[in-house]
Amino acid sequence: MALVMLKNPTVPEHGWLALVRAVEHLAAAADLAAIIAIVRDTARAISGADGVCFVLRDGDQCHYVEECAVSPLWKGKRFPLTTCISGWCMLNNQPAVIPDITLDPRIPHDAYRPTFVKSLVMMPVCTTEPIAAIGMYWAETRTFGTEDLALVEALGRSISAAIAAVDLRESLVESERRLAMALDAGGLGAFELDLATGELIATAAAKAMFGHNPSAPFTRADLLAAIHPGDRDAAAQLFEGGRGRDKAYRLAGSERRLELRGRVVIDAAGAPVRVTGVVRDITERHQTKQRLESLRAELFHVARANDLGTMASALAHELNQPLAAASNYLHAAERLMARDPAQALSAITKAEAQFVRTKDIIQRIRGFVGQGRGERKPEDIERVCGEVLELAHMTSRFDSISMVIKIDTGIAKVEIDKVQIQQVLFNLLRNAVEAMGASSTRRVTISAGCEDGMVKIAVADTGPGLDPDIAAYLFQPFHTTKEGGMGVGLSLCRKIVESHGGRLWHEPGNPGATFAFTVPLAH
Ligand code: ADP
């Protein structure tokens, strides 16, 4: 169907003007009701008809929702799509132009008989498919030229466009509502910063998280001021389109922490234009994590203290030796003092050396039952392993176990919290020894070597290997095959190793089990 150009001389001037006004109103229509009202108020002036109807498709029915006519037509009525002319028009997606209704077989004559209608034009209104129709009716039979149809056709297209725009706006509002719901459900706030203008748009939830009045304006400066001075530079970098995304920030003057996940949007030339992102209050998560950390250290501490109990007699024995030796040297020194002061001095020096040995032992034990503060220093791996073995020998359950230690030469120092890594090693050793209770060969091999820029430490035993029932849950807390076991050792060990940037895993041995972990080399 050709659209006739404006200024066609056969079309009355006031019809064009009415159409232009209608198009303006349609462009601003907020919803379908507004569009229908515009059609009702303008379609007659545009078409010169004696009556107009707006018909909506409702499933397999035509619903005559609105009309404006010299006498009543079908407002409020519904007819099956297949029995009325508006239905024909929507089903075929084309206008119906009927100069004389008595001659057209598509007309349901019973419905038209009581009305003034003698001729009509029905225009489909189509978005993705026909969803409505506008009927224009005349009280006399008449013929319609292309020119006559131009205005109603233009009106039909404008209405289609207006409905599509309303649909789009509604789906936009709907998707914004969904986004808001999703943000709400995830406890998230959202923000967007225009890097050119510095304008910051933030959701009410985001403002509240920054301690700002949700209904007050919120600027980049407000946001930065809310962040702890120590973290402000990093946040400023993010809001300048630089790095610093996906980071936790402390808030100024409060214990609270927010996580900002930002994304810098760049233009075609690669220049940053916008920063968009979400913000989440992670205070509780952070506190829980801290509580967990200290609980973990506490648990390990308890486990170590238990081991210390079993060590008590061996410990007494270990300390007795240097103390008895020191005491002997001192007695000798006392005797020699008058006779041979040089010999006496030498005896005192030897006594001193024994005291130093005692002090060493006590310090090592103190370190071992301590909680480890997460401070990492370069440590000598041989010494770390040696001290653990020394302590292990003090507990009776390590009796009759042969311990082999194989450290590759040339390993530089490792960067670790010694207490924590010794606890891991001790735990693996203890598991190995406990697993070998009934084994005829009872040997534990501790080996260390470089692998992929890390140092790999492995504890291999000659026990029966893993119980298949535990394999899947090995690193999950509270899974144990031991009577009286807590089943937390391995999961804690893995956490400690991971906090060092390493991994801890199980390798089946032949026979037995091997547990290996990696720790970083010292720089
Ligand atoms: P617990 O020692 O309290 O059971 P762990 O987390 O240290 O807790 O160990 C979990 C389980 O893993 C143990 O109960 C045991 O079944 C299995 N396991 C650990 N080390 C070994 C090993 N070297 N050989 C065989 N099984 C092991």
C-alpha cells in the first residue's frame, strides 16, 4: 500500500492537521489507554468518518474497547475473530475497504443492521503481529481512492509505532524492576559514574551502604569521603576509570566494609567513558571470616596441646638430660673453684651450654603450641622439617616408626609462617603414623623438592592407604574414620596451605598414602 504524500490536493487540509497533532500526542502516550483515547478523539477528524471504533484482539475474540460515533456501535462487545470484519483484518493483516456493506460477504449483517453504517474501512494495527484494528464507518455508501486511505493508513502506522514504544517502555520498566529485585535479593546496590561529567547515579541501597541519605544527591566526592582514608586512593583510581575494581573497602569512622565490583566501559577509541558496578556490604562476611580464622587457630591449638599432653614424659626426659648435665657441671665447678679456677670456668661454660639447650627445647615447644600469627619469613625447609621430627619423637606414638627425610639440595628458603607450616607437617605425620598402626612396615618419608616455582613437601607412609568411604570427603571437616577423631585436621591443613598460596592434596601410594603440599619459595 503506497502512502500518499502530504499536500495531496484531494485530502482535506484539516485532516492532515489533525493527523499531525495526533502523531505528536501518540509519540508522548504513556500507555495503551492513552493511545486509545487519542484514537477516539482524533480518528474521526482525520478520516472524516461518522464513527470510529478501536478494537483489541483478545485471544480468539475481538474486543470493541472504544468508539466515537454519531450513534452507538459496539463499544464493550466481543465477537469471535472469525465472524467480524476487524477479526478478518487482524487475521489477514491487511485493511478491509468496503464501499457498500450490503455487497460484502465478510460483513455480519445482523450486527450491522441496527447501526447507521453503510460503508467502512478497517485498518490493522500491528507490532510484531496484528494486535488491534481501527474501524472507520460512514453513514452512506461511498468509494475510497488511494488518497482517501492515506490518512487512515498513516494513523494506523503511527498507532502501531506508539504501541511498540509503549511495549518497549513497559518491558524496560519491567526489566529495571527485575534488576532492582535481583539487586535487592543479592543485597547489592548499583552505581554508574559518567567519567566525562563526573555525574554519579547510585541506587538508594548503594547510597545507604555508604552511610548516605538514600533520597539525597550523591556525588563522587561524597562517595570517596565515605571511604576510609587508607583505602581512598584505591577507590579514587577505580572512579577515574583505572584499576581498583573488585576490592573490599573500609568505610571511614566505622567497622563496616563494602565490596565494590566495578567495570570500566570504554568507547570505540578505547578511552574509558563510564564506570558501572555493584556494591555489597561485606561487614558480616568479613567478621565471620575473621571469627573462622581465629576458631581455626584455636582448634589447631587445642589439637597441639593434646599432643603436648602425650609428650609430657618424653619432654621431662628430654629436659632432664641437659638439666642433669648442667647440674653436674656446676657441682664440679664448685669443687674445682678453689683448686683449679680455669677448670671450674670450663665446667661453668659447659653447664651454660646445657642451659641453652634446655631453653631451645622449651622455645621450640612454645612455638609449636602457639597459634601462628600468619607472619611469613624466609625459613630453611630442612630446619622446619627437622624440628617437627624432633618433636614427633617425643611422643610415644612415634616409637618404632622409621622416619626418612629427603630434602633436595639447593632449595632456597621458603616464605612461610613457620609455626603454621610445622603444624601442617605434624598433622600429616600424625595421620601417617596413626594409619600405620597395624602395618608390618612402619615408615614415613618426608621429602621436599622444587616444583613449578614452589617447594613441594610430601609425607608418604606405608599404611593401608585411604579408606574409600572417606576419599570423597577427605578435606571436608568432621569426616573421620577414627574413633575419637575430629576430622578437622586435613581441612585446616589445606586452609593454612592455601592461605600461603599453595595447594594440599592426596596421592595414592604403593602401599600407603602420600599427602603433599606446596609453599612459596622466599624471594
Ligand atoms: P582425623 O585425623 O581427626 O580423622 P583428618 O582430617 O586429619 O582428621 O583426617 C581425616 C581422615 O582422613 C582420617 O580419619 C583418615 O580416615 C583419613 N586419613 C588421613 N591421613 C591418612 C593417611 N595417611 N592414611 C590413611 N588415611 C588417612
